[in-house]
Amino acid sequence: MPPPDLRVSLGSLRLANPVLVAAGTFGYGLEFASALRLERLGGLMTKTLTPMPRAGHPPPRLVETPSGMLNAVGLQNIGLEAFLAQKLPALRCHQVPVIVSILGESSEDAAAMAGRLDRAEGASAIELNLSCPNVKRPASSRMVAQDADETFAVVQAVRRQTRKPLIAKLSPDVTDLAPIAQAAERAGADALSLVNTFTGMSLDPATRRSRLGAMTGGLSGPAIRPMAVYRVWYTATTVRIPLIGLGGIVRAEDALEFFLAGASAVAVGTANFANPRAPLSILRGIERYLIRHRLPSIDALRGAVTS
């Protein structure tokens, strides 16, 4: 039997294998080049970029929780133009699809960023971050990804400015993901990233203050995996576009859960902090599973859960 076919497609984006690294957990990618061969990844998602540089939240920015981690980095980044001038040219030397994650303060900002990336050599796709839980906003306001109409408007504005594959990253902090996922699909998203971190808090009784520099943060790690797998399974029944599953993937078995639930690819996030080579170990485990079960491709596993 020939080796299994690990190739997957996310719209027009063709990947050699289904294991990516999640935005915000792998820097701009170059920082990890000495730890592993970037070319062996299915794709690399950059940390989220904004139109202008951002300093992010004050420290402490990370706090460990049971089976997880809260982060409140606050989207610290060098800004889109600096990334295009300083980081992307170096990334082009590595034969790995680069998915650039972006967040605009408005739909106009996001659309302008997408238009700039549409002309950028080496940017394989765009991930539109609609769901970062640790950005300062008025207490009464919501993330874009918590409203179907806002999601539609921002995705549509971005879609009009780029022909590159467009991935919408959605929030798990909603009553029902279906209408929001469907809005992103109707507006022109080629794929969805599910899920971003869950909003959470960690308070210190000794000081009566948050353990983070910001009051709240985003919860990630194995603690959220069952909830993330459920959201992928549920959303896969409501849209036709591919899904990227993420949330607490630290070993191959975790990734396989997401494929069974309906994901076409997975992204490794928090595990990168403990082991930068985790994505490659997960990839090897997926391949061994396919061989052991005599499955010809990763597609044979997608959505194969039985009741």
C-alpha cells in the first residue's frame, strides 16, 4: 500500500499536510526556524498584525491554569508594513505557505490590510482575526465574531480587496456558532478557524487583583479541547467550506479528534510554548495512524465519527 496522502486544500490554498501552527503562538515564524524545519509544516500562521504597531498589554501577560493557560498579550506586533518589509522577505526563503493573520480596528482597516497583502509576494493566504478576546473595547461592545451581521460586513469588505484564500477566525464565546459561520461563508470566506481562545479570568485572593496585567485573557490549552472539538463538529454540519480545528492539541490523538469531527486541517497553538517541535511529532503520529488503519488519505478520516 502506498504511503497515505497527507495533502489538504483550504479553498484554493493547497497544503502538503494538514498540520499548521496557530497565530500568536509561533511569533512571525522565523523565531522557530532553528528549532525545526519550517518546510515540514503544512502552513505557518503569523501572529496577528494590525495596521500600526501595537505595544500590547502590560505584564504579566501569561498565567498557568489547570490544564491550560490564560494570555493577555494584547496583540503586540510590529505592524503590517514592518512585517512586509522585515519578516516576509525572510519567510519567502522557506518553502512553507505563510498565512498572514490580520485585525483591523474597522472593516475599512481590515480591507486596506487585505488589499496590501493581495499584492505581497510570499503571503499565501489571509486569516482574518474576528475574535481576539483580549483587546480593549467598551464594556458594552462585542467582538465582531459575536455578531453575524458584523461578521458578514467585515468578511465581505476584506473579500472585495483580495483574491487570496481568506480564512475567518471565529470566537467560541457565542450562543450559536451556526449563523455566524454561515455569515462568514456567504460573505466569501474560503475556510474558518475554530476556535479562538475562550475569555477567562484568574484572580489572586491575596491581592484581590487579576493575575494578568489586563483584567481578562484568553484561555487555551488542553482544558478547552472538548469544547473546541464540539464546536468544530457542530459547525461542520452547517457550512460547506473547510474548517481548521484548534484548541488544546498537544499530541496526534488530539488532532485526530478534530479530523473525525469534520476539520480539514488543524493548528497547534499552546503546545508550541512547551515544545516547538510538537507540530512535527503530531504530524508523524497522524501519518502512523493512517498507515495502521490502512487509510489512503487524511480526507478518509474527515467527519468519520460515528454515533
